[in-house]
Amino acid sequence: MSTDMELHCVASLLRRGRSLDQLSTGLTLLGVVLGLVPCWLGAFNPWALTVACALLLLGLAEKYWALRVAFDADLFQRLADSPSALNENTRALDNALAALGLQPATGTQRPWRDRSRGALNLLRRQALLLAAQLLLILGCLLTSPWWAITG
């Protein structure tokens, strides 16, 4: 597969991170509302508050990875749109990232396959945090009848 097609594929996959982020944002807000509303109404439930805090922390961590994935998606799309000047753009990208402190200044260039793997690993981390949120909510739904008995 040619490098420009690989770049397009990676950029397309990274753009899917936006959908993951939107779902995570909804789950985070739902968890916070369901965890904090009982506290405001005077029905303090430590389990609900703990779950709300856990969902909030997972959501914030997912948001961080979502920002990194979106940044990489834009970069990969920009580079994929001009494959004829890929080597020049790669040097310019490395210089810009080094100037911003986002990458160490080295004289060697990383191969695009390594860059692609690294960017897709960020997407996997984002998806894993979303999966953790989903498992936490599922666990709460399955155990919530026991909260009323033990709480």
C-alpha cells in the first residue's frame, strides 16, 4: 500500500475518535448527574457519588486522549492531502513539533509506519477508557438493586 493511502486510512480511523469522544462525554455527564443529583436532593448515597467520581475521572482521561487523537487526525489528513511533498512536509512537521516542545529535536526521521502505529495506539487508549466507562455503568446497573438493600 502506498504511503499516501496509508496516511488517508490512518487519518480516517483517527477521525472516528470524535464519535468515541462524544459517547464518552455523554456517559460522563450522565454519571455526574446521576451521582450528584441525589446528593443535592438530600439522599446521600456514597456508592453513587463514588461511581460519579470514577466516571468523571475516566471521562477526563478520555478527553485528553481524544484531543491528542484529533490533533493527529488533522496532521495525518494534511500530510495525506499533499503526498508529492511528503518528505518536505515531514521535515517541516518535525521542526514544528520540536519547536513547540511536542517532540524531542532529533536529526533522524521516524518512518511513517511507526508514526501511524503510535497514533493508532492513542486511539486504542481512548477506546479503552470509553470501554472502562461502559463497564462501570453496566456494573452499576447490574448491582444497583443491591444498593437499596445494603445502603
